Amino acid sequence: MSEGLRLFKIMAPGVLAGIQNVDACAILCLLSIGAAYRYSLLWAVVLGFLLYTFILQVASEVALVTGKGLAENMKERFSEKHVSLTVFTSVAANISLISAELAGMAIALSALFNLSLVTAAIVSALILLAVACTRSLDLIDEVLIALSLTFIAYVILAFAANPNPLKVVEGFIKPAATFDGGYWIAVLAVMGMAVGPNVLFYEASDLAEKGVKENSLIQAMLSAVVGSLISLAICIAIVVCGAGLGTVSENMIEAIEAFKQVFGEASIFLFSLGLFAGSLLAAVITLHSTVALLSETYGWRGVGPKKDNKVWPIWVAVITIASVLPLILITKPVKVAIVSSVLSSLATVPPFVLLAKLCCDSRIMKGFEIKGYMKVVAWLIVAFFSIINLGGLLLVLYDRPILGYVTLPLDLLVLLVGASAIPLVLKGLSLMKEGYRKCEGGSFEY
């Protein structure tokens, strides 16, 4: 293998994970938050991506040292109840995020072909199924990344909006001194947009599957930083664009009008193409991350789109159906994106805590474990992230409005969490059926 190809193999997961952060959740959340709060949440965007870079680096380190995915390491190291909690919260977050990505794809298809949102959501789910089950996934990733470069349009649009430089700088360095529930839940949504279980499990599983070793730690760190910087720059531009819109709606289609002022009649195509490609890329990665998490936890060896097995398409279909149901029933894309981002942030706490424990374990890390003051710093970061999420959860219980009109409704929360239980319930039924067959055959072992 040439040095250039080896470097690409190491760098690709981090850069890909970074670019896929600019997805439907990011676009819909950040446009809406920018429109509602202007530049006052830019500090949260930067903080979210700093946390993202740290978590991605730690997950990469565990995968490179152990040669195993995160779920497999957790299964070997921790008790079943801890692993089960992590699996459930992570699957819940991933399915809610896939639902938001399907919402982004549906908005794009609606704008391009004048379809109803429900019809566009069903078509989007079918496209996701087709792409996720293909054997040419590497080529599709490259195509989607290329199409996602249309996100550069947001950077151009941000400059065209002529923002107030002093207000922008103030947004970076001055968090609002307010106890407004909507504002701080919006902070949590920004955190969830940047950080999620899908990031942890995708990066670790991809590196482990490619057989990359610990002597590539520096390149993996560079990969995480490069991917984070790319997505951070685009996300800041999206917030600035949202501030220029000044209008919040259920699908943020108003962005097309802003695009028209700069890009003319090509704006619908440009906006829709970027939103569709970014959403599809993120949906595929999150879907693969979810199946990888289930496969590592339940011991399905060799599960993948390139493997000749029946398990992969079945679970891809189950998770896709579970993800599209909340969108079809709610049909409010911004609401789905906001709630999905909040759930993503909350669900990251359990795997983040277990990840920190793995990194401090000398038996797992074999000399690469975190020591001394770095160990203190790592746990302070974990504590800080957990406290932000605990505070956000308490505010959710008060059902405060976000963005002036979006609340965190019980119906959508129940839908998303309920849909997330579908894969685990099916897995449980499968295990029960397998146990029954063993009993019938007289080969059941205690």
C-alpha cells in the first residue's frame, strides 16, 4: 500500500465524520437558532465542536490501540446493565438523528419536485435503503462528499449578509446571562448537533474494520481536527445566514429566498442539492453506526454492506422504517431536528463516561492510557458535558418553548424513543426464538 493511500485510509473517517456533521440537523437547527437568537449562540457552536474533536480523538485512540470498535470494548470491560443502557440511549439518539436526516432529504425533494412532505419522506427512506445496502459504499461516500461541497455556498451567503463584526465577535465570547429555558435548551440542541453517539461509534468501528494500528495516532488526531475545522466554519456561516433571515418556520425554506439574492434562479437547486447530499451522507453514516453498534454488542461477526449475509439489509430496513415513522406522523422538520439534537446530546453522556473509563484503563490501552493531569482534564470535560445535559434535561421537564414556537412535546419524545426500541425488541424476540429452538432440540445449555 502506498503512503498516500495509507494516509487517506487513516484520515478519511475523521474528515468524513466532520463533514457529515453539516447535515439536516445542523442546517435546520442553526438556521432557526440564528434567526431566533442571531449571533448569541456562536460560543455554543465553538464549544460543541471542541467537545466533538476531543470525543472523536479519544474514540479513535481506543480503536487504534485495541483494534476493536467501541461497543465491543465496552461489552468486554463493563457490566451488562451499563452496556444495555449505552446501547439503548445510543440507538435512540441515532434513530432520532436519522429521522432528522430524512426530514432534510424530504425538504430538498419537496423543493425540487413539489412533493408533499409525507411522500418525499417515504421516497427519502427508499433512497436511504438503496444506498445503505449497496456494495459500492466507498464510491458513494466520495460522491456525497463532493456534492456536500455546496455547503461552501453558506460561507459566501454569510459574507453577502454583511453581518455586524462586533456582534459576531461578541457572540463568540459572551454567553447570555439568562435563565430563559428556550435559550439553554437551544444550547443543548447545538451540543447535540455537534456531538452524538453516532460520531463515537462510527469513527471507532471504521478504524477497527480497516485494521489501522496505534502508530497512526498522530494522523488520526489530524483527521479529527481537520474534519472539525471544516464543519465548524460551515456551521458558523449557517448561523450568520440564519441571523440574516430573521424568520423561524417549520421547514426553514426561507433560506431559498436568501440564496436567490446571491445565486439567482439556481438557488433552489443549490440549496436542495446541498441539503439532500449532506442529509443522505449523515443518514448513511448514522445508519451504519447503529448497525455496527448492534452487531458488536450482540456478536454478529462480519456484518457489513460488503459482506455476504442476510443480517445487514434486514436491520438496515428495520432501523430505516423506525426512523421515518416519527417524521411521517409529526411532519414538522424543524421540530424533529431540534428534538433529535437534544436527544443526541443527552444520549452521548453514557457512552462518553464509559469511553473515558476505557481511556484510563491500562489493561485496555496497553501503555497509551490517559495519565496524570490529562486524566483530570478528561474527567473535568466529562463532568462539564454531563452537567450541561442534566441542566438541559431539567429545563425540558418544564416544557419551555424553543425559538419562540417549538416546544419539546411529549408526543414526539415518545415517538422517537418508542421507535428506537423497535430494533431491540426484535432482537429480544429473536433471542427468545433461538432459545426456544434449543430447548425443543434438547441442546439447551445452562
